[in-house]
Amino acid sequence: MKNPKQNKQKLSLLGSVSLGTGVMIGAGIFVLMGQIAELVGDLFPIAFIAGAVVVGFSSYSYVKFSNAFPSSGGVVKFLTKSYGAGTATGAFSLLMYVSMVVSESLVAGTFGAYTLRLFPKEYTGYASILGVLLIGVAYIINISGNKIIEATATLTAIIKVVGIALLAISGLIISGLPTIAGNYITTSSQSLPKGFAFIAALALSILAYKGFTTITNQGSDIKNPHKNVGRSIIFSIAICTIIYVTLALSVAGGLSIKEIIVAKDYALAAAAKPIFGEWGSVLTIFLAIIATVSGVIASVYSASRMLGMLSNMKQVPNLNRIKKLKNPSLIFTVALAMLLTILFDLTRIASIGAIFYLIMDIAIHWGLFKHLKKEVKFNPIIPLIAIIMDLVVLTAFVYLKFINDPFVLIVAAIGIILIFLSQFLFMKSHTDKFGKMHMGMEMDEEEMDGIE
């Protein structure tokens, strides 16, 4: 029998929505605004609305999964339920893990780009170094224990959500509604039809919302999880849509499209200057710093915990055997994030993350549609619509990168091949003569929640 006191300590729906919104409104929005504007010109506020529509259909599968199987395992639990033990579950879980690490790199790089706005222009080349230093600080905080993480998470979430909301609303009031005439910037999409470039750009706007998937990890930490995890996802997406669109309209009212593109790695700070003056720009930079620091700390924690979970479930090699290292999944996560931050600029990091996430997202919808019709009550049309939307956006984005930056596709393809190949070989290493894979899938909810 459960202790009533334990239930009182669980998150309410309001608390869950607050934490979920804090995760979703991450630092990525500080840099994605400029990248999307580079592709679609002054239609970029509409791109956030269109991205919310795609994510709305996409969230349906996660809501149904969360209602049926609330678990701290989140996406890993959903994939396990859909595909069982094997290469598919491990590979798609690793795609999700890598996309989370890519997000860490994006946030860390954004920290560097905004922080350097406080220094002379000759220091602009040091953004990646600052990003690596921030990841190092996040490692120290994470290795220090959960109490330090918990102590700062709620406060920083409130600061960044309220701060970005006030920035968006006040900026829109001062600058007024911008004129959206459908003016495209041809330098980045000159070989593509206008509508095609817009669809491709949705991959990046979807990336701004992808934080909603982490809400699925709340599992038994929330009251009435069979209903409230799903509700938290819906409410958080709705709140973020309002804030993102308002913020995009505010930026469009303060800067021309050319100015946004020139300052694409720090567009929000650049947009605040003509509206609020120098102090407004500085405050925006400090808001970005708070958002990025808290975002990297939380992202490192989530990603390393997911890798540790995969290790315990025997979907990846047992990292706990490396006894010389304290928390090897954390060390591996931080090292990979640092490497990505050094090797790629913000545009490429965002592109790789979008490709990996969309592939994993399609696997979630297909798993629900194909394998769980008897276990989960859902409308099969909606996951199919979500799959079609994801495929259209992914195809357009891949073709865009093929035209403009094929190196991104080469890196993404190598990563996907390595993930699936390594998973296939690893699965064979513990498959018995009867073809059964001996996995750690039998873990119950308490064991899943106890993984650090």
C-alpha cells in the first residue's frame, strides 16, 4: 500500500505543466529564430504556428503512450512496448539519445554566441570554447548530486519562461504587428520553390518544441499519471506556441529580415536593442545565459540518465563495468556533447538534431499504429497523419541540405548507420541458440525510476 505522504509529494498537474514548459522553452529558441528566418524570410512567425500544428498531431501518440504506460522510462518505455527487445528498440532509443546530446551542443553553442555579445567583436570565434566550458560546469554540477540540480531547476525555469514571455509581449506592444508579405531571402533557398523551403524550415520549428518528449519521463512522479502526463504535454505545447509566435512577431517588428539573418546566432539580443535600447539587449543576453546554463545542466542529466537506463536494460554495453569511472554514462554524454560543440556550428548542430529526432518520432507513431492496437485505445488515423507530416518535412529538409549543405547529410547518415550496425552486432552478442535476446526488459517501474 502506498504511503499517503508520498502522494502529497508528487507533482500536481500545474507543477507538471510548469516543469514541462520550463524544459520546452529552452535555449534553442534563442538561435532557431534566426535560422528559420534565413529559410523563409518574413514568414518565420507562421513557421512556428505550422510547426505547432505538426507537433500537435505528433503529441497524440506520446499522450496515448503516457496514458497507457506512465513511466520514468518515457520514450525508451514506449519503444520497448512497441518493438520489444531487439535492434529496433535500441537503435531508435539511441537516435533519441543522440538527438538529446545534439540539443546539449546547440544550447552550449548558443550560450557562447550570446555571452560573447558582452565582449568586443574580435572574440566572436570563441563561442565553441565557451560552450565546452559550460558543458564541463554542467558535468561538475551533475556529478555533485540531484539536490543541487533540483535546487536550481525550478527557479531558472520560472526566470526564463517569465522573462521570455515578458520580452515577447512587451516587444510586440512597443513595435506593433509586423507586415508579413511573404518576402523570402534567396541566398539560402534559391534552388527551391518557396513553399518547399517553408516545409523544410518546419524541421527546425519542430525542434523548438521537441522538449515536450521529456515530459513523458515524469511517470510516477506526478499525481494521477495515467491522465496528467498527457494533459501536461498538451498544455505545455499550447503555452509554448503562444510564447513562440508572440516572440517571433516581436522580433519581426524590431528587425528587418536581413538584420535577423546577420545576427541569426543571437537574433533575440539584436532584436531587443532597437526596441528597448542597450539595456534591453544586455538583459536579453543575461536571460539567454540563464536559459542556456539551466538548459545544459538539465539536458546533461536527462541524456546521461537515458543512456544509463539503456545500459541497465542491456540495449547498450554495460557501462557500470567500467569501475574506474564514476557515472560513466554521464562522462560519455558530456564527452560526446563537447565533441559536437567543437566540430559543428549552430546551424549544422540544429540540422543533425532535427533529422535524428524526426526519424525517431516516426518510429514512435509507427510502433503505436502497428503493434499496440490491442493494448492502447487510439484513433489510428492520427498517428498515420503524424507519420505523413514527419515524412514530408524530413524529405523537404533533407533535400534542402542536399542542395545547400550536403556535409550535414553525410554526418547524419554515418551516425545512423553506426547506430543501427552497432545495435545489430550488440544484440547478436547476447542472443541464444533459440533466437531469444536476453535483455533487461523485465525491470519494473520502481527499478526504472531508481536509475541514476
